[in-house]
Amino acid sequence: MPHRRRGGAVERPAPLGRESGTPPDPASAVVFLLASALSWTTGAVLSVDGGLMADRNS
């Protein structure tokens, strides 16, 4: 899929194959973070970006 320009930035699809997320994507992350099994989790970063940060050097 070709890159598109939006404003001054080049827009490209996320590595997971969709151009943008949907409301259930971050909502699922919130449900995960609110789970009682994570009561001892601290200092974690959860990126909900379709893999854009993992693929930023491409």
C-alpha cells in the first residue's frame, strides 16, 4: 500500500495491516490493565498502536 501525505507527515498503514484502529482496540487494553491479575504490575508501557512503534525504523 502506498504512503499518503496528510498535512506535513507521511501516513502509512500500521504493520498489522489496517490503516487505523477501532474503538475496541484501546478498550481491550483498558480491560486488560484493569484486570485483578495485574495488581502487582508496575511501570509497564502498553503500546496500542498496531505495531507502529515496533516498525518505526522501517
